[in-house]
Amino acid sequence: MECAEFRRIIGTDPKRSSPDLEAHRESCVGCTKYLADMRRLDELVAGALQVAGPKQGAALTRPRRALRWYGLAAGLLVAITAGASIWFARERDALYAEFVMHADGERKVMVVTDKRVPPEKVVSRLEHLHTRLTRELPLSTVRICKIRGVEIPHLIMQTPGGAVHVMVLPGERMLTSHSFEKLGYQGEVMSDHDHLIAIVGATRAAVKQGAALTAGAFDWQN
């Protein structure tokens, strides 16, 4: 079982258990934390929904009844907000880790070089994914790889600050750009129309330069 499947199942039902789920949980620290967070969220929501009824023979006035329901709504909102923050943070962190691990697996091609991929070869490689570049970029490597089971463009781009990985995941969005640091790599993930662009490199300067060069450079053909 892969992390994406585990999190999809647990996200739907945090209390669910099976031999496959348990085996994956025991082998994956990240998914163990994800499970704990989802069960905590489940408890928060359940707690917010538990409202004690009036004592037998007692009558609630309308203001007190209104206050009780306001309290319920506030508690539920806090629980949902806290849970959503945890979930998004975990999902975002897991995605960053996938980008970095993939880049680290191909670190041999992330070298400073004068070599450039001919424009016609870039076009040929990217058309397989129904995308093209809107402008020429200083690319030394163009590959088609997989992230989360999806084929994506994986480019090595030369910037003034050094070589960087450029990975584009279609069909995903974030409200704002995010910078991160993992396993000694610097990175930035940004939304560009209906896809995410991840820039991973050795230095923050190279990553920033790569992000500036890449923004708006992909045109996805439907």
C-alpha cells in the first residue's frame, strides 16, 4: 500500500483498520503521524457535537437555548478549522517530501553544465504530456517521471545560482507559494494556473532564480 492510498482511506474514516493499513502504518512514520492527527480531528468534531440536553423538568429560556447553539457552532468551527490546518499541513509536507525524494534520486543530473537540450527535443518530450513551453528555458535535461502515480515533466534547469530541478504536477493548486527545506535541499512550490511547479536546488538563490524563470512557462493543451 502506498501513502496516498493510506491517507485517502484514513481521511474518509480515521477509525478504519485492516491488515494492510496496519502494515503500512507500522512501516511509515509520516502516515503514523497522519493517522494520529486524523483521529484527533475526529475526536474534536465528536466533542463539539456532544451537547448536553436540559435536566428533566427544567425549561430552557430562548436566550439560553440560543447561547447553547452558538457554543455548539463555535466549538464545531474551532474543531474543523484546527483539523483542516493539520490536514493541509500534513498533505503539503508529504508533497514536499515526495518532490525532494524524487529530486534526490536523480541528483547525478543536477550539475552545472553548458549542455542544453535542443528546442525540438524539448517539444518532442513534452508533447507526450500535452504541454509545451511558452518560451525557451536553459534546460540541460528533460525527462518524463512519475509523482503520485502521475506522469510529469521533470527538468534540470541552469540558473546563475546553479542547477535546479523543475517538476510540474498538473491538476493541483495552492493559494500561495511555499518555501521549504528538506534533506539539505532548498525548495519552492508555486501554483501556475491549474498545476503546481516545484523548484528544488542546493541554494535558496538558485531556487528563487528558477522560480522566476519558470513562472508562466508551461502551456497545457486540453
